[in-house]
Amino acid sequence: MTSPDVHAEWGLPGLRALRGFPVLVVVDVLSFSTAVDVATGTGARVLPMRWKDAAAPPGAVLAGPRSRTEWSLSPSSLRTLTPDVLLGLPSPNGATLCAEAAGTGAEVFAGCLRNAAAVARAAQRLGGPIGVVAAGERRDDELRPAIEDLLGAGAVIAALSGSRSPEAEVAEATFRAVGPRVGALLADSCSGRELAEWGFAHDVALAAEVNASDTAPVLRDGVLEAS
């Protein structure tokens, strides 16, 4: 049987299952991949850092967990970045997956709803097979699938050509079935409600802007930059 051109997996176990793939797309909609999209859209570069990394290396500015007024994991806070900035951005999901993927030899993209079509175009140009990894959430050190990442992965897959694995087919079908209700579903999801309770509902709305960005952040020497 011929292997499909596009595969979908979940979290760190899924990323490791795709080892050997030439192209990987990490999807963490709320909020790492969306933050990377906004940051690289300003011309800044992003150093993905595992959540427990305490300090950014020399030359990098360490982002905070989430803030309205300082550069942080809040995508909205990164609109004021400038092209000279290298931002160290820790997160337990997307950043950790990107840091892990850096050692695979694959071309690694950070995908989200905002840049799904742009990332798909950039990934497709490199050939395949392409692995799309929905980050999900880490709770009590266990993976919890998250609908925002399922939808983000589905948006990327919907913009790719080629045959799909069953997992990729389901992710795409879910995204297509939701259609214009993406924003409402993100806002009412577990992660969306949590962010709203913390005062960051505006970040959820920003993350739900499907294909609002033409940026395709790619990992180069361990750093994400616009391609």
C-alpha cells in the first residue's frame, strides 16, 4: 500500500512517530503558533524554548508567560516587536514540540489558523510526505487533545494537495464542517474559556482569523523566522 502524502498526529508521541518525515508542521493555536505568526510577521525571530527553560541565551529577549503590556505568550502583545528582536518564547506545547523537532532533520513550520494556507504552500514546495502535528494541551503531564489544534491542523491539511492518512482526513473534514463557526467554537472551547477568564479573550479572537496572515514561520538553526 502506498503511504499517504499528508499525515496528522498528536503531541510529542505523534511527533516522534513522524521522525524521518522531511517536512513537519507544528500546530498550537492557543497560543504558541499564533504568537509565532504575529512575531515573525513583524520581522522578528522566535527561539522556541521548552517550558521549564529558565533563561534565554545571550542575544535573546525572554518572553513572559502571558501579559497585556510586555512581550509574552499572548499573541497580541507581540505586535510591537521589531525586526532586530530575537524572542525566546517558552511554552509547554508548541515550543517544546518545535525544540524537539529541531533535532529531526526535518523542515519545521509553525502553523495555525491565521497562516494555514501560507504554511501549506511553503511546505508543499518542499515535497513530502508532510506530517502535521496538533500540539494539544499538557495537563498533569498527560496529553489532552484540544479542538483548536484539531481545527488548526485541519486548516493546514485542507490547503495541501495529495492523499491523506485517515487521521489527516478526519482533521480536514472537521475543519471544513465547522466553516464560519471557527471563531465561536474557539471562544467556547475549554482553552478559549480559560483564556477569557484570564482576560485574554482578544487573543482567542485573533487566533480565529483564518488565513489572515501570509507568513510561514520556518525553523532555521533552531530559530523560527518568516520564510
